[in-house]
Amino acid sequence: MFTGIIEEVGRTVAFTRGEAAWSLQISAQVVPSDVKLGDSVAVNGCCLTVVRHTADALWFDVLEETRRLTSFNELQPGSAVNLERSLQPAGRMGGHFVSGHIDALGRVDVCEARGKDHYLRVSAPNGLGRYLVSKGSIAIDGISLTVAEVDGDSLAVWLIPHTIVATNLREKHVGSGVNLEFDLLAKYVEKLVEARRVD
């Protein structure tokens, strides 16, 4: 479980196909400092398992389906990635509960400065707008954000300058893929309502 508060922006060193899985190597300074083999780290919001680490690098195995269904298929050497270690029971809850299980690949429609803030509009795949509500929570590339606008299957958020500086969103542009994780509560409510209809 994660909070959506990004600890560090790492850099993709390599993302290559191996015999059993894709291998993702990321350079970083903060997150590798206390991870152990088998720990969970959210990489652009996707929960991955550390399979190797050094003082300044992390390695993860990535399934083909994960690569295909997330923004990982756009990673190149040097690509910025958002990193967050898993939530500690005694830690502060600064964002919202984020599972690290990506629901969909969204596309950036607008990403521009408006005054001192930034405006980001993202389109989700058809039909997923049902999970969006104004003032609700969403994780975009693992970042806990508040939905400001909903229009069908698209959403908009406002970004403070700190979010631009402290995350990979500073490198996003129109057409960029972003990992979307909708609020857990919305998905559980939908499941419960569907079950009652069947009964």
C-alpha cells in the first residue's frame, strides 16, 4: 500500500527483455538507501518488487502484460520515473490509499502553465469516467491528486509548482501516457452495487 506522495524522481537506466521477464533498472539516491530484496516500490504508481539493489540503483522484473498495459512501454534510457516506498504502519498518511495496481493507461490532452500553477487534462479509456468524481482522489503516475474537473472519460487536475518540480510531470507533454489508478472506494462500491443487483 502507498500514499501517492512521491519520494524521489529516478531515472531509467535500462529496460530490456529478458528470458523470463522484462528487466527495469532505475538510478536513484533516496529510495535505495534502505530497501531490501523483495520490498515493494511504486514506480510511476505501479507496485513492483525489488529483485536487486545497490546504493544508487534498483532492479525490477516486469511482466509483459504490465509493460503493455502501462506507461512502461514508453520508457527509454533517461526517462524520469516517480518512486515511492511502501507505506509504513506508523507513517503519516499525506495523500490517499494507493494500491499500486494500475487500472488504465491514460493520455495527456493538455499540460500547460496557467499563472503560477499547471493545468493537466488526461483522457481515460472509454467507460472509466464512472470512477471519476469532482474533488475525488486519483493517482496519476503514482501521484495522489485531487480531481478538479470531470468531462465524460476525461479529468483535469491543478498542479502546484512543487508537484511539477518533485515529480516526472515536468517532462510530460500532449500524447504522453500516464498510469491511472482510480480511488479504491469507487471500485468497491461498484462491486457491492453489482452484487446486490444480482441478488
